[in-house]
Amino acid sequence: MATSATKPAPSEVISAPQHDLFVRPVKNINLRMDRVLMEYPFASIRKTPLRTIQRFQMGETKITVRPSVDGMATYYDLDVIRFAVSKLNQDVDEGLPLSRKIQFTAHEFLRTTNRGVGKQAYNLLYDALRRLDGTRIETNLPSAGKVRTTAFGWIEGYEFLGERDDAGQIKRLQGITITLPDWIFDAIVHDRRVLAFSPDYFTLSSPLKRRLYDIARKFCGNKKEWKIGLPNLHQRVGTTQPLKRFRLDLAELVAEQPLPDYLIEVLDGQVPGEARKRVSNLERVQVRFVRRAGAVIEVDPHEGTVSLAERMGQAPTRAASPAKALPAPPAVTLDLDLPGRPFPKGGTLKYSPWEKIARDALPLPRPDIDMVADKFRTWAASKRIDLSGRDIEKTFIGFCTSWRS
């Protein structure tokens, strides 16, 4: 990239080889998003990027978001992730080769996300890529009495081909490549952790409206209605404004009703028969999301696959049946390096031989492997099975294959 001290040539190649321009066009893309990303406040809902560390807590789950010098990724910036997830999911559905590198043109992205085309749109997209590349998130997830802390970023780099004007501004942005991190790639390809969302999402004019739509889509879905306490919604939205101010903003949205597919109602918490009084206790206020009459909400075949947080404490259940047949897992073979090696008593199976065994044995769409491992440890303890026994690999394979029935 050229610095302010050096005037760039009008036809500067910003990055990426010429072949990145020739990417498969997106036609009638089916919009999808990672369900967990709709569930938690991982991005700023302010229109201007925050430059301070943000911390949120919901029950035992803690989230820390650290911005870079370019600021924290905003909810508008997440349009890039939504587009990439949708494109990757479409490749999965069509049986095409899969890669963490997602290639597209600026026109495809701007058209799909309801944005204008021109110099300002290109520079805003470039700023979004820098914030996505720099923002870091740290979160914990309670698991079988322990807590696993994970840190991750939105993307692992980007490349694009473009041209700058004499003032150094991007005047044309063409081929773009972003690299998704493993955790997003695995969520879409292996865990099939996706939700369909309305194309009208991209017409919502504020980050708060977009955040509330995601919450409604995730928790209300196709149900008639879903309720949540105002303080809990305040936390789940991830706003930094006072609860009282948040309540006033919701009142404006109740009058406007801007969300696709859902209505918002604010219930003041008054108990029938009580003397009417001014509601000063915001803890009693409830917010209800109601599916609009006649709303047709597209359901992805894999929406039945629940997240790790939702599965904790549940017994193994049959995986959701997809709308079309998925390839059967490969035959499970014993790892000759494992006999005699004990099954891990805690922690993750990622990057271990046990992860490969679990991937081969579990059904598709594949449940979270670490959750299965925790269930296996609990089951083995109830059966008084020694995790260091010589046949523990066969026992674990049998446990995993039992999820197919």
C-alpha cells in the first residue's frame, strides 16, 4: 500500500494477482449466517468504530472484544462475513471444491448487500476489511464443569485488486479474496451451523435494528413469539448505552416496526390488578418478538443442528435430517499409534488423533466434537470405564457411531 508521502499511480495494483478477478459469479445466492454469530454481541452496534476494549457477560459466558488501531469491527462490517458465509455454504450445497479463501468481486458484494457502487463504497469496504482483520475476540464456554477460553479474529487476511486516484482514494475495486479462520470454516462446512436470513436485512438502516433482527431470527425463528427480559436483551444486544436509554430506543422501534418477518412489543411489567404506577423498575420490563402474520421464513435444512452452548447437559440426540442426502462418513479405522494411549481427561480434541477418529465416526451434519468428548467422559464415568484402558479407542468409536442411530 502506498503511504501518504508517496503519490500512488492512478492504476496501482493494490494487491492480489490478476486471476482473482475471474471468480465464479454469485447468482441468486441463498443468504446464510453462522448461528452463534447471530446469538452473541461480537461486533459493535455503533455507526462509528469503537477504539476501546468492550466486555460483555451473559450468565457464565464472557466476551471481550479488542479493537485494532483502525477500530472495532462494526455490525455493518459483518456484511462481509455474511456474504462469505453465504458463498461458502452455497459451495457446500452444490458439492463444489471448498476453501477458506473466498473470492468475489466488489460488484457482487455491493449488489447483494444493497450498497451503492462507487469510490465511497470501495473505500468503506476497504476500511471494513481492515477492521475485520484487526479485531480480536476472546470468549469462554462452560463445558462439563470447566471453562474453555478461546481467542479468534474475523478473517485471517485479505487481498484485492483495485485502482487509486491522484488523491490516494480507491476509485475502483475489483477482485477480492478474504481468508476465513478455521472456526468459521468448520462451523459452516463440518458443523453446518447456519441460519437463513431475509434479504431485507440489508435494508435495515441502523446497527441496532440489524442486531435485533439477528436475535429475533435466532431465538424466535418460526415460533409464534419469544420473550426476553429487558436487561437480558440489553446484554445480548451488546450496547454500551444505559438501560433507560435502550428502553426509549426500543419504544421508537415499536412505533416504526422495521424488522423483516418480526414485530417488537415492549411489556411494561405491570401485574394485573395492581395500582397503575410509573415503571421505574426496568428489571420487570419484557420484550416480545412476534412472527408477522403470513411471514414466510426460509428454513435451512441444517437449522436443526444445535450449538454447543445449547447442547450442554443434553443427552445425545439424533442429528437433524437434512433435506437431501449427505455423503456417509468414511469407514472408521483404528489408529495404530493410539492403542495403550489414554483418552484425554479434559480439554479439546482439536489437532489430536482423537479428533480424526471422532470426525470419521460421527454422523453428518457432525455435532461439536469437544461436546461429544465431554459426553463420552461423563458416560464412561457412569459405567466405570477406565479412560486409560487399552480398548478405550474401540469404546470411543462405538460411542461416536451410536450417534448415527
